[in-house]
Amino acid sequence: MTENEEEAPAAYAGGQVSTSVQLGVLGDRPTLDVPFNITGYTNKMMEDNQVATVDDVIVHDPSVSDQTLSGVSSAWNIRGFKAQQQDVQLNGLYGIAPRFYGGVEGVDRVDVLKGPSAILAGIAPNGSLGGTINYITKRAGSEPLNRVKILYGSDSVFTQQVDFGRRTDDGKAGLRINVLNRNGETSFDEHVRTDSITIGADYKGDRYRLGFDYGYVYNKVSDQQYQLTIGSGALKTMTSMFKVPRGTKFGADGGYRAIHEQYGMLHGEYDFSKDWTGYFSYGLRNTKMEYFYNNFSLSDRLGNATMKYSYNNQVNKADSGEVGVRGKF
């Protein structure tokens, strides 16, 4: 958080790429002054391109390739190393962002860092090495905001979103609320239903700043797409890779993945002097996931295949925190 947190950061011509980024222990820094390959994609970029998930953001980065197979999970390669939704940061903190949901309706900026980042924010929970994706959450601007968005896309996905923002007359306290509902058939030939709410609040004192974030999401994907496994027997006899018709689906009917996720985060800063600032962050996340899916395996070159069904029901909890002092001589 910075003293001008309520205003959107300055951007380059076109407004889609931010001139500043967040670098963990180094705080907010001008993009051109940092010794890292990092790009900050602004909310204007997400609005202009009708972005719904983090996958829709990273496709604009030539150093990142999207490896997402289905709406049930997000995965990508950063400089050749696999990364996933579980290793996304929320305002610089690992483990707090939704574990299985990649929606960005409550996100103001997405910072994509290519290269090692452990020195800035520690090691990613699942060990992603190629880089880091960091969500910067929305805050209320200086002007009142009342926005209603209605979208229709993919195969037949209908989305409704309400975005509300207010600050007090003195500008010190702000509140930003986003509510979203999404329902329909996606381009993966899956049925998706999403209900989410994100709340971002902040307060600026003379020498201190406080920020609070809360989010809840229910996301269910039915009849999900799934990968094809080619068995060793088929590999031994294959002389070339077979062609798969466009629209082929290896996920069996009746599968689903349903999640309930709640997360919250508190951040604070205090200025000891004009050159030295102390800061802390602490967050919690609770995820409940139920998953019924299949493994489709090709046994031999004749086309014989096996289908194996699996059921997974889990609760995943996390808490994460940091504390430090930032300054200069």
C-alpha cells in the first residue's frame, strides 16, 4: 500500500501496462528502475479485453504460455517452468489467494514477474520456479463508483457484476465491493456456475495506512474436460501422433468440481520517518473442495481404452504473514 493507494497507478500510453509494480520486500517500485523482468497489467487492460480469469491476462505475455486444460484449474509455464493457481500471491503474500479459482473480478492489477523471486517474497507454496503472479486488489477511488456489468460470451456464459466504491469526504477511508454471478456453458463444453464477493477497505492516517481484504467464492464446474493419458503399450506401437478432431472431449459426463473458498487479509504500514517505514501483512484462507472426475487412458494403437473414476473431498486451510522494515540511507 502507498499513500496514493486510492488512485489507480500511472500507466504507459494506452493505459494497459502499469508504470509501477509491487516487489515484495522492496514495496512499490517504478517498473523501469527494478532489475527484474516484470509487467503490471492494469484494470483497464482487463476491461478492454473482457478478462474473466488470470488465464485471460497471461496470454498477453510472450514469456508465459497457458497450459490450462479445463475450467477446473489454471496452469501456465513461465520461462519453461510450470506454475499454477496455488502459487499466486495476493498483495505480495503467498497462500491467501483462492486456491482453485482464478477469477479477477476483485483485482485491480496483475503483476507478472519472470525469473526467480524467492528473495522478494519467499518460496512459493508449491515450488513454482519460473516466476510469480501477484494480484493487487481493488480500492475505492477518489470519485464515487457505481458500475453494473452484463456480459454474454464463450458458448453461452451469462455474467452479471456489480462494482461499488466510496470514500469518506476527507478521503481517508474507502470501501470497494464487487459482486459477481456467472452461469452457462463454456468453450471447454463445460457448465460453470460462479458466485463471488470481494471487499476491499482501507484507511489512511497521517503516518500510517491500513488495508483489509475479504473474499468469498463458490465455483462449480460440471462435465469438465480432462486430459488423455497414452499408455506405454500404445506408445511402443505408435509411429506418429494420431489426430484428434476439434471438440473431442475426454472428460466423462457426470463429473464435477465444486469449491467454497473464503479468504481475508490485513495489511498495515507506519512511517517512522520520511525514509523508514515498518509494515506487516497477515492473511487466512479456508477452502473446501469436492471433486468427481475420470482418467481416460489409451491402452494400445487399436484404440482400446480404459476409464477410471475418482472422488476427492478435501479441506485446505492456510495462514500466512510477513513483517519488516523498509528504508534507505
